[in-house]
Amino acid sequence: MQNAKICLYPRDASEAVRILSENGKRALILAGGTTASANEDPQVTILVDLTRMGLDTIEWEKGQWTIGCNVRLDQLAQHPGLAALYGGMLVEAVQAVGSTPIRNAVTLGGSAVQVFRWSDPPVALLAMDACFDLQGPGGERTLGADAFFAQHPQRVLNPAEILTRIRIQESEEDSGGAFVKLAKTEVDLAVVDVAVRLICSGRRCTDLRIVVGATQTLPWRAQAAEDLLTGKRLGGRAIAAAARAAREAARCRDDVRTDGEYRAEMVEVMVRRALKMARERARQQS
Amino acid sequence: MDLQLTLNGKRVVWQAEPGENALDLLRRHSLSSVKWGCGEGDCGACTILLDGRSVRSCLLVAAQLQGREVTTVEGIKEPAGPPHPLQTAFVEKGAVQCGYCTPGMLLSAKALLASNPSPSTEEVCRALDGNLCRCTGYQKIIEAVQLAAGRMRD
Ligand SMILES: Cc1cc2nc3c(=O)[nH]c(=O)nc-3n(C[C@H](O)[C@H](O)[C@H](O)COP(=O)(O)OP(=O)(O)OC[C@H]3O[C@@H](n4cnc5c(N)ncnc54)[C@H](O)[C@@H]3O)c2cc1C
């Protein structure tokens, strides 16, 4: 950022989009700044601080949560209403991020767009089938979570397009969810993340999303595991079989923290654990 | 750019490069309690309070401070007044050895006590989870925070 000459503070999303489209690669977005502050691209001459344009509230209306891109993780973690959304899995995922001062800076928008292999909140957002509202020079559009995370979100966004809001629909049926992270310490990056969201009718699971994070470049749905359980009762054996299916589908990388083989084993363990937690939470609700 | 912020309760206007690291900026203005540790957001030696929240100054650029309130350890007590109860408690409990992590610890603890005057041990640990100490270990630091919390409640 050695060549940055000015910083602009757009007052709303339209102004931000205009600044970004006029300046192309010269402009760099700052949200919480926790990754952007280390940007060393010499082309960058204009900083665009998105945090002054509102979009910093958490709202609930008619069974839908709307979260502005500038809401910080500490705000999400402390929000009383979100603790009941799908078993509190979003709160679990944001609490899993780094340490207190990191959560006090990182925004949900930054966390969703600037995805690293080990990023935690995207795993829960994909499992909850969140909707992503985007605004760009061509207008506004909304992507479902599967489309938003189909490639790296920074490639999914068009030039000068920003993420403005994330929306999450509550279920009217009995539902449950869980996010679990395996890491070497409380504040370390994930070895494996798993998020599960399930919707039930009686004892039968009618809709299930199982997402694994930290093993590949992007979080991915363990569809073979989902297929084994959807429409069924979630007994111990069925859960164990689904967890094995997730492990078989996992393409796990080696890194400094651990090797791919251990990661794959832990995918099985963590999927099993998350499914059991989500099942218990759904039962408590019914 | 003209950077306007409230630093330790006083309005200041500084000349700054917008992309300058906030930690460098603060040290350039003689706020030497803010330490360079890892420079990557892991260690917490550069902790400041931004609008009352503990954050890493090494992960901020100058432009992000525009219009904000910044608190460093230089500002947690009156210039001529006695030390802050947290500072006194850290001394009494022997919670300081080399001292490099202490400013960050004090600020994280101050932010905690502002929102939670009677934290449990677990809550203290959680609030300090982003501040590493390489000398004493954490026991005395936790005890000091709780001693100060008790005195500040009285
Ligand atoms: C020491 C450390 C530990 C961490 N640990 C974890 C962890 O355990 N788990 C985890 O999940 N994360 C962790 N993080 C956070 C993660 O690495 C990113 O830094 C963070 O998610 C970025 O969010 P931000 O709000 O700071 O975005 P910024 O750094 O400000 O923005 C980064 C980029 O994202 C894009 N962007 C941001 N907001 C928008 C928007 N609204 N629309 C379009 N584009 C946008 C822009 O391209 C921008 O340049 C850690 C970070 C650090 C420094």
C-alpha cells in the first residue's frame, strides 16, 4: 500500500460501486482491514473504506435474518437472537475465528469474500444456505450460497461489485445445526471445520446440508453423505455411514499443521460429531 | 492526508500516508507503549482500543483511524493522577516480567472490564486470548485482572 495517495469513505453502496468502477485496479477495498492492510500491490493508489456506509446492522423480519456486510464478528457473537438460529451455528463459527481482537475487527463481508482455505464463517454460511446480495455497476443481484462459493468469491464478484448483505432464512419446521472446528489451539487456524444444518419432520430429516472446511481451497458440501441421510431417521448407524462417506469424498491437503491422511480421518470424526449435535438440538426444539 | 482522530481523549490532526501502518504511525508520534511484535496479528503486543474495542494496530492502516477514538496505555490514567487500578494490580501481583506484552494485556483487560465488571476466570482468559506472554505465564496476569476488577467494583 506504499503508493496509496488517498482514502475515500463512501456513504452508501452506490457511491462505493461508483468509486470502484471509476478506479479499477487502482482501488483497494478496506473492510476490517485484517487482510487488506497487508496488501502490497504497487498499482493501488486509492483506498476505499467500506465501513462508513452503514450496512452494519443485524435485522430480523418474517423469519429472515439480514446481516449487513460491515457487521463485525464480535457483534454477531454477542447477538442474543442468533444464538437460536439453527442451533447457534453461526455464533459458533464466528467464535471460532482467531482471537478476540481479530473478531473485534473482521467483518462478516470480509470473511465471506476474502476466503482462505481455513476460513470458518463461510463453512456455516454455506451450510445455512445463506443468500448473498451483491451490488455492482450493472445493478443488484442475489446469489445462493452454492453459487457464491462455487468458485472463489473474489472471482464470483464482477469488477467493482460488492457484497452488501447476507440473508439467512429461518426454518418453520423443527431444525437444528452445529458448527465444529478442530484446531491445535483455541486461536489457531482450522485443521478441519464441519457445519451441519438439518430440517426435520417428526424424526425424519427432510433437508440436510453438510459442509466441510479447511481441507480444500473452498468449503464443499459432502453430498454423498447428505444423500445417505435425507428422508431418513438419524440413527447412530446411519450417521456413522454418512461420516464415512464424507471422509471418502474429502480431498485433503497436507500443510504445516498436519497431513492429509490425518485430516481425512478427522473429517469423519467431525462430521459424525456435528451430525449428532445438530440432531440433539433439533430434538430439543421439537 | 489530514488524519483527525481522538487520541487518549484529545482531538489530534496528524499528517499521514493513508496506507501507512497504524502501529508505525502511533510509534512515530511517540506512543511507544504500542509494541511491534509479530506484525501479523498473532501476538497482541500492538493492541490498541479502537472505539473501545481491543484490536491489532499492526493490521490497520492510518486511514482507518479517521474520525475514530484510539486509546493506548498512555491514556488509561490522568497524566498527573495515580496509576489505573489495572496497572497497580499488575505490579502488586507480579504480573509483569519483561513488560513487552503488558500494554496490550492492560488494554484487553480494560476493554473487558468496561463491558463485564465481574468476569469469571474463563471470561478473563477469553478476553486475553489474543495477547501472548513469553515470560511469566498467564496465572498472575489473570489474578491481577481479577484483583483490579474487584477494586473497581467497590
Ligand atoms: C492473525 C489472524 C488470524 C485469523 N484467524 C482466522 C480464523 O481462525 N478463521 C477465520 O475464518 N478467519 C481468520 N482470520 C481472518 C481472515 O484471515 C481475514 O483477514 C478476514 O476474514 C478478512 O476480513 P476483513 O473484514 O478484515 O476484510 P479486509 O481485510 O478489510 O478485506 C479483504 C478483502 O476482501 C474484500 N472485501 C471485503 N469486504 C467486501 C465487501 N463487502 N464486498 C466486496 N469485497 C469485499 C476486498 O477485496 C478486500 O480487499 C484471521 C486473521 C488474522 C490476521
